[in-house]
Amino acid sequence: MQLGFFTMPIHPLNKDWRTSLREDREAFLLADELGFTEAYCGEHSTDQAENITSCSLFLATLAHATRRIRLGTGTVNLPNT
């Protein structure tokens, strides 16, 4: 059986955004260690509770730290102009 996960990382508004991003990163690294085959991340540029504003950039920071898991974008939102 192959396992994958999608995260829509919602965090408490009073939580430090750096801690939130670190925890989100750790979740992906743990999924790789546990043998998940794929992981997807959403992005929101206007929601304070979801502080990944660019899933592509976030996933790029994981590329060198993961070994087997395939990383993908759950959504890619166009900038609000």
C-alpha cells in the first residue's frame, strides 16, 4: 500500500509563524522517514492561520532534505493584484 498526505497547514493566530513553518517542515520530513510516497501542500496568501504563502518555495526547501517522498503542490494561487 502506498500512503500520501495533503496538508492545509492551519495554525493558531497567536503562534509564532517561524515555529509553524518549522513544524510543517518536520511533518514532511517525518512522512519521508515513515515511508510515505507523496506529500502535497496548499498555500494561502491572505489567510493569517495558514502561513505558507508559496507552496512551491516551501517544497523547494524540502527537496534536499528528503530521500524518497514525492513532493507536490495542492494548490497554486494567483497573486492578488
